[in-house]
Amino acid sequence: MLYVLLKNKLSSHKSTILFYVVISLCFLYISFNSYKNDTVQRINLQKNDPTITAMIEPYTYSLINENNTSITSVYYRHAISRRNSSYPFISGDTFRAFADYIFDETRQDNLESVKYGDIVFVKADMLKKFFLYSYSAIKNPFILISHNSDASAPLEY
């Protein structure tokens, strides 16, 4: 009987130690990842232009120009208009804030000056109007982003 009591006490002691070891390892893992992420963010912030005070995180995209060479662009944008984006959350207004040209119910930019690789934002329920009237004014390849509508994009586009 004494043997059984001692054995149970020892095994519960071993499981308690194992529990504390697992908890300690989890804590160390979380602390290390938190430190690593914080360090990466600090390094990225140091690389940014210090003259830009109101900025959002950069995003990159790659294009292939006529010579088949890659063009990588980094953009820093901040919506300073009356219609701010919902950064850091992805939404139609965030896509709109990243665009070089906007075509929606509140703003219709002059699309004749679209350059190679520019981003054009078109509200989804205005795609038909865009392709009927404004699309023909664009002479260079561009990136089209469509969002901000409850209606789906028409199939023909």
C-alpha cells in the first residue's frame, strides 16, 4: 500500500514538473517570436524616409516592361482626403487610397495621363460606364482594381 502511494506521489510530481517545463517552453517561444517581430519592425521603420511622418507600410508589386526586365516599385501612401482608407484593414477604401487614378461616384480622374504600370481604381458598379466611356482614353498598360460595391462585377469585363 505504501508503495502505491509513493508511486502515485512520484508520478504526480513528474507530471507537475513536465507541466511546468511545457509552460516555460511555450512562454520562451512566444517571447522569442515577439522579440523577433519587434526587431524586424524597428529595422523596417529605420529604413523608411524620416521625412514621411504620416505613412502606411510599404507594399511592392512587380511589372515586366517592354524589355522583359522586372520593375519593382515601393509605394508609401496615406489618404489625406476626406475619404480616408481603413488601413491596416483591407477594404475598398484601402485599395482606393493606393490607386494612382480613381473612377467612382465621387471622383473621376482624367485617365488620358495614365502611364505604364499606374493603378486605376474603379468602383465595381461603375465598370460598365468605365469601359464604355473612359477605357479608350488609356493608351498604356495599367493595373485595374475594382471594389467598393455590393453588386458583383459584370461578367463581360
